[in-house]
Amino acid sequence: MTKITGTPIRTVRMDDSLWKRFGKVADDRSAVLRAFIHWYIGDEGWPMPTRKVEPITEAEDSHSGA
């Protein structure tokens, strides 16, 4: 079920394999992207988002059967 927050939906284009790998390491992809954008534009109090896990390479992902 999609959580409706009242903010407009934005479309981002990227390769399916990149989006899937991102989903494996980000609990909430939208929250990570919002935090990154706040940091990137220099909003006060927003540190650069950090990874909670080791990065997943495409080679590792292709062996998982996903």
C-alpha cells in the first residue's frame, strides 16, 4: 500500500538493476533520496546520507538469482 503524504510524485529514470540494488540497501529509497537532495543543495542540518551496509556490486547481485 502506498503511503500518501501530500507531496507530489516525482519520476526518476534509472536502470532497473541499479534501482533493485538500491532497494536492497535502502529501507526507504524515497527518504534516502530526499536526504541526499537536502544535503546536496546545502540545507542546514542535513548531513550527507550514509550507507548502513556494504555496497552491492552488479556482479554480486547477479549471483543472488534476483
